[in-house]
Amino acid sequence: MMVTKHSEIFWQRLDVLLVLSKIVIDRPRGSSHPRFPEIIYAIDYGYLDGTTSNDGEGVDVWLGTDPAKALDAVICTVDLDRGDAELKLMVGCTDEEKEYIERFYNEWPGMGAQIIKRSK
């Protein structure tokens, strides 16, 4: 995939947003979803403090176990029940963790997701 100037700007802006914000983990791995207790998080999930996403809350972040903590992918989600679509950051996620996150969203009725990886 060819890296375009616009693609580079997009990723650079996300890098700045990440550097300027504190990651708050409000759903640590092993915890359950606040509204759906049957959903257990296998990866830390939270948000960027001081930011705002489409749902009026902070920009969502999946924080994986890769020590480099690189932002090398985002996941776009669609939730038909809520009538929204969001972009969520994937920080330090291994390939296996990315696959888990994509399955996490696509296995629930009314949900769908697609990962966008950063070109190198």
C-alpha cells in the first residue's frame, strides 16, 4: 500500500493526540463490560483523557502488551444499536491482540469493525 501525504498527516496527528493525552484504563483486562457483564475484556481498554469522540466521551484506546507501545493501527467500529461509528486507537497491540479486537466487535449482533494499519 502506498503511503500518501494525507496518510502521513493523519498518523502524525494521532501521534500528537496520543502524546498530549493521558491514557486512562477504565476496563482492565479481565474486567467485564459495565452494561453487558458477559463481555470480558482480554486486553486493557480505556480512553484518552481530555479528548472527545463521537459518543461525547474520550477517544477510545486499546492498550496491548507490546512494550514499544506504538500506535500502528486504528479500528473503525459501527454500532447499529447506538446508531454510531467510531475510531478507536490500538496502542502497543500485537498482531494476535489486533485479531482479538476485530473479532470482539464483529461477533456481536449489530456491530462491525475494520482495522486500518499504519503503512511503514
